[in-house]
Amino acid sequence: MKQIAVISGKGGTGKSTLVASLSQIVNNKMTADCDVDAPNLHLLLEEKDQQKWDYSGAKEARINYDLCIKCGICKDVCRFGAITEDIVINNLKCEGCNACVVACPQDAMYLEEVNTGWTSVSTTENGTFAHALLDTGAEGSGKLVTEVRKKIVPFENGEEWLIIDGSPGIGCSVIASITGTDAVIAVTEPTKSGLSDLKRVLDLAKHFSIPAFVCINKFDLNMDITNEMEKYCVEKGFMVVGKIPFDPLIVKALQEYKTPVDTGDQEFIDEINSLWNKVTEYLSQ
Ligand code: SF4
Ligand code: SF4
């Protein structure tokens, strides 16, 4: 099964809309939403038979008070101020660094795994779908992205493609989204910041030696920057596989939790088909 990650330098570029549309157009595929901080693909895909798992992505210190002699050493070694004068752990401050566990002369301290989110796999009209949610403020989005990708694998049933809605940005969760994929599609919009973000995600893909393609969403809103983006892509050897025009009907469709494909927008459907064909043709060479 080949894996394609759709990424963007920041959120709100149309990345999830593209993935949702691809999930309707591409045959024989599974889909994973790896934007674990703010998943939204499930809003556009009707889920059935959802299986859900708690996710433990962090550890916190605990005290066995039967052994504790209140010597205060743990409080002194904790750099995060997570242990009070009365030797009580403040869970909101504990980073699970283990220093107190090592320092405790009574072996009274230990780390315990805590739930920081969940993962799920479900069926949709367009194939198997996985997503996850990290608790607000919790650490470890990259690890949870890896977990989502692992969770969907046992459900593979001869599918040819896994389409990944990657995390936005260029941080560790994006790296976890694209690691081991066969190609990435970078979605961007023609703004100055969009161009800067595009360069950063393309650099990231290049760093990991992953073939990268570009889709310019709402390309007709600023032809100067669209031209600049295309020129940059030509110079750097990245293929622009899709240029989607701004269409108020697409905005209206999304407001109604529909994809542009649902609305039967033929121009959009043709463009997405063309985009997919260019990527898959490249990968079949
Ligand atoms: S270091 Fe160990 S024994 Fe000392 S106060 Fe902390 S938990 Fe108790
Ligand atoms: S695990 Fe680290 S952060 Fe948590 S209480 Fe112990 S020393 Fe402090």
C-alpha cells in the first residue's frame, strides 16, 4: 500500500478539503487524519462502526505514602515546581521527567501512564478512516500521529492507497505524518505567508527525501504570488499538480459539512482527478 501525505505550512489552506475530496474520488484507499490537535476530516466523512482506544502519551509522578518519610528531596530536585511543601504532586506541573523517582531515597516514587487522548478507526462510505484527538494542552502530538498511522494498518484489506491528512506546520507532528510516505502533496494559498510556508514544507520533504508535489488552492485570488510560487517550484524541481480556483460554492458546501465533490462541482472534480493522476503517474514510473 502506497502512502500519500497531504500537508501545508499552516492550517486553513484547504488541506482537509482536498483529502476529503480525494477520499471520495480515489478507489481502493484508506484515509487517516493526522491533525491530532484539531482533527476536522471526520466532519466531512460519515463514520460508522467506530472503534476507539484511549491513548497514554505521557507519564506523571506518583507517591507511595506508605514508604515516604517526607524528607523533601523530591521537592528540591523537581525543576518544574510540581511537588508542594506537603509532598503532594501537582499533576498540571509534572512533566514526567523521572528526576524525583531517581532521587527518592525510599523508592517511594514512580511514574504512571496517563490518558492524553484517543485514537479511533471507523468505516465510512469511502473506506476505512482513522483519526485521533490529543487532550488540550497535552504533549506528544508527534507520538499520537504515529499511533494513528499504526492503528489503521491492521485494518488494511488489499487497499492500494493510504491518504494522510497531515498535521499543519513543520514540527514533529508533521514529521511523524510524512515519515515513510511515498509522496507528499503540499497545499498552499497565494499569499506572502503562504509562499514562505510552502518553501518550508517543501524543504522538509526534501530533507527526508520524499517526493513533493504542490497544489495551489484559490490560485486566482493573487496571480502575482501564484506565478511566483510556480516559478519557485520550477526552479526547485517540484511539480505543481493542481491549481484550484476560488469558488464561493466550495465555501458554502464546507459550511454545510459537504465536500466540493458532494456539490457536483465538475471543474473542481476534474482538477482533483487531474492532480491525483499526475501524482500516481509519477509514482508508477
Ligand atoms: S523523596 Fe521520597 S521519601 Fe522524600 S519526600 Fe519525596 S517521596 Fe517522600
Ligand atoms: S517527574 Fe519530574 S516533573 Fe514530575 S514531579 Fe518528578 S521531578 Fe517533578
